[in-house]
Amino acid sequence: MKVLVINCGSSSLKFQLIDAETEKLLFKGLCERIGIEGSCISFTVTGQEKITRETPMPEHKTAVSLVLNALTETGVVKSLSEIDAVGHRIVHGGEKFTKSVVIDENVIKAIEEVSDLAPLHNPANVIGIRACQDLMPGTPMVAVFDTAFHQTMPQDAYLYGLPYDYYEKFKIRRYGFHGTSHSFVSKKTAELENKDYSQLKTIVCHLGNGASVSAVLNGKCVDTSMGLTPLEGLIMGTRCGSIDPSVIETIEKKTGKNTAEVMKVLNKESGVYGLSRNLSSDFRDLEDGYLAKDENAIRAVDSFCYQVVKYIGAYALVMGGVDCIAFTAGVGENSGFVRKLIIDKLGMLGITLNEEANKVRGEEKLISTPDSKVHVWVVPTNEELAIARDTYSLLAK
Ligand code: AMP
């Protein structure tokens, strides 16, 4: 079964075509600046050179249409009928969706109903679904939710200390994101450990431009660092992570900015980018700065690592121990430098780093020493493959 995986953002669309039986990636790419001047599509047929084209994309439907044209033009598929299914990444499933589902009109309606919880993402996701429905009528589609894996969190972990009415009436609570990645990586870690997933205590550190940590106890997520939105938790590339809510009012008073402007600062101008006085949100630049003893880089990276250590400590306690820690996503998979700064602070858990193994980039590898009480792994994430797997397993029935 050939599955087209679609990750539709407000102005971008990422796509992959995966053979779900062999799990082989056939084709992947990105449409950028949809609805904005200077839009472009880039795609790679596996084993060939990347092709980039500037082309007008006034709306998402044009982008999907360009993706489908590229698939036939390059001969990856002879006709669109060879695409057996589409798997859509949906950011927010609210409390309604605890697992992936086959898309029908009721599902689309339910995704729209929780749009106020993810106003930038869910409407774009629905636009992506509608565009595919128009251009590939009859092709079955599956929705895979970023929040679903975290729906097993117990009430103690997901409730905020707010009037309970706000939860009941408005569903204000912690949801968590990157769930497809946390699920994929925690399962993979159990496989690498050769242990039963349902009997393992794992902490997954998804450290990318967006970053979150999750506690996976016996195959179920019991806590995660992101909240109602992906703004809570760790200090991220440009997002502030957890702050005292009063900070917002204080910034408003001090700067004269309104709430929307402050939210923009918290989402786009904070994190390691803001802490480094806008040096960079990219950990490659920050690592270079750190090694050159740039105090802006040192401040940002050390604050980031401190927060990761804090969550690991908390989650080890919440689960009554921890068997494995997995590092994943752009920073977690590639930066031995950041991993070392974090792992060196975990001695209390009986963890020691294998410095030689920690040189690894983007490969599955055990990076703790043989006598380390907790096994530490680098496990590359693959959200698209996880989406293709869910799509296949739901539709192959
Ligand atoms: P992601 O959001 O998972 O795609 O991660 C993107 C981020 O990963 C980038 O912004 C960088 O900060 C980081 N990153 C990617 N490659 C490297 C690398 N080789 N060393 C350090 N950080 C990296």
C-alpha cells in the first residue's frame, strides 16, 4: 500500500510517499510560502537529486495539486490511482481522539470543533484534507493526532490548578504534542532494549526547534511537558516554555504591547533565540558560540539543558524510576554536545555517558556506559513513518 503522508501547516505543506508494506520512503518534499509571494516546491525522489521550483501557490489546493503532478511527472507513480491512501498529521485532537481514525465528515467536523485549541494548525490541517478530497476523490484518508498518545495521562498530570469549570466548560487542560514522535521513539527504544514495551519506564526527550519531554510508563504516556498548546514546558528554539502567567501582564505594562503582541514574543522571539540576544535559535550556531565562550550562547544553552534535566528528574520520580532515556529530533539526534551537557548532570540517577558512543549523529545508538544504571539511547524519530503505519493498519483491515 502506497501512503501519501501530508503535514499541512498554515503556509507550508510537507509530504512523503511511503510504501507501507516495505516501509520504504519513495518521495518527499516541501511546499513553502503557500498564499505568500515567492512560494516554492522542493522534492526528492529517493536516490535522486533534489528539485526546487518557484511557482505561485495561492492556496493549499494548488500545493496539493503540484505535489500530485510531481509524483506522476517523476514517474514515482504512473497514475494517482496508485496512491492507496493519505495519512494526515493533525495537530490537535482534543479529548475526542485517543488514537488515529479513518476520516469521514464527522471526523472533519470534530477536528473543526477543537480548532479553538489550535487556531493556527487545525484549520490548515482541515484545508489539507479538503484539498486531497477534491483532487483524489475516493482515496481513503486517516487522521493521526499529535495529541492522541498523551491522552492516557492521568487527571493529576493533565489538570491545571484553575477553576475546575474551565476544564469542564472550555476543556482547558494539558494535552501535550509531538505524540506521534514520543510514541514511535518509546516503542523503538523498547525494541532496541529487547524488552517488553508494557514493562518499561522510558523518558523521551524530543529536542528540536520545538521541544518536549514525556514519561512513558509501561507503554502509556503518564506525563508530558507541553500543555494546552505547544508553548508550555521546555525552553525551545524561539518559544519561551513554562513561565509565570503574570509575566504576560508585566510585559504588557512595561512595553505597551497588547496580548497578541506579547504572545508573538513568547512564541517567536523567546527561547534560546531570545536568551542568546537573538544570536540564533539553531543549536549548531549556539554550540559554535558556546565553544568560543560567547556568553550569550552559554546562557541560552545552559538554561535549555537545565530545564531538560529538571523534567527528567521529575519524570523519574513520577514513574518510580526510569529504565531508559531516549534522545530524539534535530538536537537530540545530532548534538552530542547538548546531550553531554544534559547527561553529565544525571549522575544521581546512576547514569554515565559513553563519550565515544555519544559522537553519533542521527543513528540508533546506546550512548551510556555498560555499567550505567539507566540506558541512554539516541533514537531517530520518524513521524511520517508512524503516520504511514497507522494509516496502513487502519485501512488494511
Ligand atoms: P527539528 O525541529 O527536529 O527539525 O530540529 C531542528 C533543529 O535541530 C535545528 O534548529 C537545530 O537547532 C538542530 N540541529 C539540527 N542539526 C544539528 C546538528 N548537527 N547539531 C546541533 N543541532 C542541530
